[in-house]
Amino acid sequence: MDPVGAAVAIVLAASALYRTLAGRREALTAGLWTAAVGMAVSALVVPLDAALKSLTGLDSLSQLLCYSAMVISSYLIARMTYHVADIDSRWPLVFTVTSITGMIALYSATDLRHIQTLAIETVPGAASAWFAIFYAIGLLPTHISAIIGVLKMTHKDNVMVWLLATYGAVGALNPILIVADHIGTYTLRWPLSVTYPLVWIILFISFGALAVAGVIGAHRSKQEHTELASGTT
């Protein structure tokens, strides 16, 4: 088990649980739960890949499931970030369908399904490079919309601004790094020993900021409802 991946999953699940118990069961909460599952799968990629291969004969299947979960979580989180940024909320669905369809098609139609690896997008060749691009399509717009939302905020809540900006800016580095590592080269531009832990650190910081923002938002909403209820009695 990857310890950083497990930590990311725990942080996300804790935030999602708090929001669920606080009655905030909207898209952001579902996105946090979905991301927590995706990170848990990624943290357990080695034993899960072995188990799934024994059942299906396919390699790296848990990674495809993990990446699909992360793109779905990105779509759910985008329901919030696009609202904050005042952007047409239909776009996240387009990016999500394009991303997942592209990844599944590449995995099914190429040798990616028969290559054992820690990360599909690091396999040498054009197939994995396109896989990385489709994965990035499902992630990057959500982070960009978070940054735009921060810039458009009229009422500057310093804590939430910094948390949302951290999620958007730091999180955007993940898909950018994944694509930049592969584009223009048959193999990888940087050693996996460098990029693999770097991606985990990026995810921990980005999702950690989002998780804290989710807890703060739910706590403030709970306080407002309590004050409103006490004011009417």
C-alpha cells in the first residue's frame, strides 16, 4: 500500500463523512467520496491489479477504474467550481464523457490492457501518451474553473479563497505533469522515481485543501442553520 495515497484517501473520506453527517449531501460531497474511493484503489494498485488479473486476464485494470473514478469525482467537484466561476455547467459533462470514453477505448483497443505497470500513462508509446491526454481532459478544466472562481469572488473570504486557489493551482500541476512527461518523447521525460512521489505530493496538497474547504463550508452552513433556528424560537 502506498502510504501517501492511503493518507489522501483518508483525508477525503473524513471530509466527505463530516459533510454527510452535517446534511450537506450535494455534488461536492459525492465528489469527495468518489475521489476517496479512487485514491484508495490507487494506493492498493499492486494487490488489486493482481487480483483483477486473476479474474479477468487483464493487466492494470484497477488503474483504469481508479482514473475513471477520479474523472467522475472531478465532474462532481466541477459542479461547485463552475458555479463559483459562473461558467456554463454543461461543459464538465462533455469533458467527463470524452475523458472516460477515450481512456476505455485506448485501454481496450491497444496493448495497454496486457502491460503490467504502476501507472498506465508511463508506458512507452503513443497509446499511453494519448491515455494521459484523455485523463488530463477530465481533470484540468475543474482546476482551471476553481482558479477562475477565485479571481471572480466579490466577497473575499480569505480562508476559502486560499483553499480553493490551492486546490485549483496545485491540483492543475497533476494533469500538466502527466502530459508533459510523455509528449514529444517515446518513453518518459523524467524518471518515474521522481514523478511518481511528486504526483502523490501534489494530490495530497490539492485534495487536502479541498477537503478542509469542504469541512469549513459544511460547518459554517450548520452554524447558520442553528442560528436561524434559535432566532425563530
